[in-house]
Amino acid sequence: MQSHTASIERTNRKGLKKVEVRLTITESSTGRQSWSGEFTSLSTDGILPDERLSFILDSGQKGTARVRETSFYSRTPEATQIHFTGVGPLV
């Protein structure tokens, strides 16, 4: 997993700035790219499964993803782990 700093725009216009995102990028034999990853958000941000997110990575790459699942641990209820899957290539 690669680590990047990203700005994340949400459909409700409440963006997240300077978020550490961990990505896995896979190239298929046909040249198609898929990507997925995770980041930690404040539980009060209220990010939900199937929410659409737009990423701008520190490398300049951009992409759109859907939240696959969210999870939090009772020991750190203020933080939520967000797992997402890209819906197209990173460009």
C-alpha cells in the first residue's frame, strides 16, 4: 500500500484537507487500472457507505471512488476507518 496526502471532496461540499490515504493500485494485463484504499476520518464527518468521494492526491493524480465500508473501534469512537474503491482510473 502506498501512502499519499490527499484532498477529498464530498457530494455534500464538506471537503477534507490533508488526509493521509493508503492506496493499492493494480494494473491488469489488459492495461486497465483499478485502485482501492483506506483513510481515517473523524466520526463526526459522517461519511457513509456508498458515498461518492473525489480525491486529489499530492502527486497531482485525481480520481473518484465509492465508500465500500466504514468501521470504528470502541476504544477510539471519535475516529472512523473508511474503505473505498475507485470507480475509474487515477489520472
